Amino acid sequence: MTLTSTPAQTRRLATSIPGPRSRALMARTQGAVASGVATTLPVFAVRAGGGVVEDVDGNVLIDLGSGIAVTTVGASAPRVVEAVREQVAAFTHTCFMVTPYEGYVAVAEQLNRLTPGTHEKRSALFNSGAEAVENAVKIARTHTGRHAVVAFDHAYHGRTNLTMALTAKSMPYKHGFGPFAPEIYRAPLSYPYRDGLDGRTAAARAVEMIEKQVGLPAALIIEPVQGEGGFIVPAEGFLPALAEWCRINDVVFIADEVQTGFARTGAMFACEHEGVVPDLLVSAKGIAGGLPLSAVTGRAEIMNAAHAGGLGGTYGGNPIACAAALAAVETIEADGLIERARRIEQLMKDRLAGFQKAHRRIGEVRGRGAMIAVELVRPGTTEPDPGLAKALAAAAHSQGVIVLTCGTYGNVLRFLPPLSISDELLHDALDVLGSALNDAESARA
């Protein structure tokens, strides 16, 4: 079966979820794929675009996941598709370290232009967010001559050995996979809903711990909005205070914008919301419209600290992914997707705030742009309710709405719609969520 057009932008249930063909494919999966590779929603996609995903059974699901913030410009965005077609016809790979090509250079130039700050910058391209994080740490250690790296509570930075050490949550990311890389330390994050601290006070608490227990590290790495940790937005002033401390003490401030970058939060990069200019910025996910690409971009004197040949990789900055990235950037700017993310934030927060008034089990609605979450708690408390998060996600899935859970306590529903989604689809998805909340409240009563 050949499918070329974008699916109709309407939720449609042709079968139960999952349907018979998806169930058959899942049986094949269980006989062929390692069981450690888990699946959130066992429906098998055949095409996607706009704000929907169509499965093999003809169901059309509303996409509030974007492949975990990857298809920010939409799955199969027209400019990305055309750029990839042209590049595939020209050549698929030569390895930039062997015979370079202009696409890699053009992506580096765009990253140097788009990332915060007017200082001279350099970029290096890789494949995944975790790989880029590891290289950012390598660069910081080379530049400073120090080894310690500070990460934060609730952090998620990847699944490789070093990035597992940086990641806070044990299950499912770290359990049984140690020992981990040494010289990794953890500081308390600003978590306004749970600690009640203003940003400067929370930063002072973190700095005091770092100075007492670590001294001066090579780098401090932080997600400007926590991703897997629960879409936690630090209190205002927290990030600027940490960046200031890093600047004074020659500690490299690394912003992990793997999930928050490329218009996702209503700015090209989330650091911009508080005017923070990181020394190094890590990007991936939304960078290339669905193709594997990542980058480290930063101050030229820091990026150039590594010796020739010290950075790179066989597939890093693959020409097809570079073509997709250039097209994704063009789409963001030409289609006004930064402003679109802000409009999505307003729509979703307005609807979710209404749910919160009616349901005491929503402790907080938070997030930026098209990166929104609700933290679920037991009524009248701040005690996490992971069971409710799981039940609401399952109810949404059964009605054809793709949602994800997250959070250290497993009690957060997160929403990451593509910026190409329509208001009508968002309202439909939120109607489904509202009904699921009502049903959960009725069942509890």
C-alpha cells in the first residue's frame, strides 16, 4: 500500500485501540525486538502529518507527543520532505571527516546565528542528544582542565554511560546498568510547586551545595525546562543566577536544550525566556524534522579547546539530516512557528486551568509554549498520584489521543503537540482528557 498524502486532520477510530493489524505486528515485535525496548502505545504508524498519526488499522490519532518533541515542524513537513529527496538523490553519505560537504557547514552557521548571544561561536554535529551531551562534557573538561560535572535533581540527559550518570531517575533509565561514569555530582533544582522557593534563593541553595561538596567543577549542565523529570519550569531568576555564578568562577554553563530547543517553548531556545546566554548549548530532537541529528554550539574559545580529531563520528552531521535541518529552520521562521507555540500554550493552559478548577487532583498546570504538563496529586494534598496519570493516559489512548507521562514520581501528563497542529485538534484532544478526568472523579466517588 502506497500512502503519500497527509492524513485528514480529524480524529477517527476505525477499530479499537490497538486494532487487529497492530496487535499482529506487536506479536511479531515480541518475537524479534529486545524486550527492553518498550512501547507507550502499541499502534503501528503508516503515515503522519499536521497534528495526527494514522495507524495500520485506519485509525487516525491526535498527536500530543511529536515522537517525544522531535517532529516539532510536523511529521513529513513539506520543506523537509523536498530537501531530503534532493539530498538522497545527490549522495547519502561521505563522512564529513573524510570528504566534507556544504550542508554541515550551513547547519553550523545557522546554529551559530540562532543560539543565544552575539559572541563568536562554533558548532559540531552529532547523531543523538546523549551523544551531544557527552561531547559537551568532553569540551568543557578540555577547556577548564577540571573533571567534575554538576547535574540537577529530576534531570534527564540520556541513556549512554555518562548521560545515565547525569540522569537523576533510576527506573527505567539506570537500574541495573552501573557502574556509571565518575565525577558526576547532583544539586537541588528549583521546583516551585514543591519547594516554594524563589529563583535566587533556590540558586543560592544549589551553589552552596556545589561549593561545599564539589568545589569548582568543569561544568554545570541543566535543562532550562526539565523534560523527563516532569516539565518543571524553574522559578524566575534561578537560571540567570546559576549562569552568573558559572561566569564568575570559569565554570562552563551547559544548557541541555535537546527537548526545549527549536521553537518548542515559544522561543527558538528556552534560555531566551530569561535572557540566559549559555557557554555551550546542546540541541537535538526538533533540529531536523524527524531525522537523527544533534549539535553542540558554543563560545569559540571553548569549542576550539578540543584537539584536531578529538570531536566527530562516522555519521555525525549526515548530509540527509543536515538538509532536513536547514529545511526545518526555514519552516520555523517562514511559518511563524515560534508565535504558534505561544498560541498553543495559551489555548492549552486556558483549558487545563479550567480542568484544574473542577478537579482537585490537578496540583499544577505548567510549561512553556507547546511543552505543557499537569502534575496529578491526591485530592487536598501534594502527594503524587502516578496511578491517575497512568489511567488518564490509557483512557486518552483508547480514544485516539497520544499522550505521554513523565516525572520523577510518574505523576505528570505531558503534552508535546507538533506546532503544525490545528486548534480544532487540540480542543478535541482536551475534550477527551476532560471526559477522562470526569470519569476518574466519578469512579473515585
